[in-house]
Amino acid sequence: MFIPKRIRDMLPKNKSKDELDEHYKNVKLEKGDFWAMVIAAFITFIPVLIIVMVIVYGLMWILLLR
């Protein structure tokens, strides 16, 4: 894919693993951050899991119980 030089210069540069590890080593979490991340995970994954369960149940109903 062809990306013009102007746009390529605006894209973030790839950092090495060591640079990222050093950056995230200095990040301090506040008191409620853990529970906020847990709630965000539930909000993200529960609807997807419900949809997958409905599809599996629907396939089972169509193939086995009909």
C-alpha cells in the first residue's frame, strides 16, 4: 500500500520493547483503577459472550431439537 511521505511522517513511530517496558514501568495506578478496568472488561466481553451463547443455542436448537 502506498502511503505519501507527509502522512507517513504523522504516523506514530514503532518503539522497541525495552522503551515500552520502561514507559509502562513508571505508570502509577490510582486506588480505583483496578475495579474500573474490571468493570470495563465486563462491559466489553459480556455482550460478546451473550451473542456467542445465543448463536450456539440457536444452532443447537436448529440441528438437534427440531
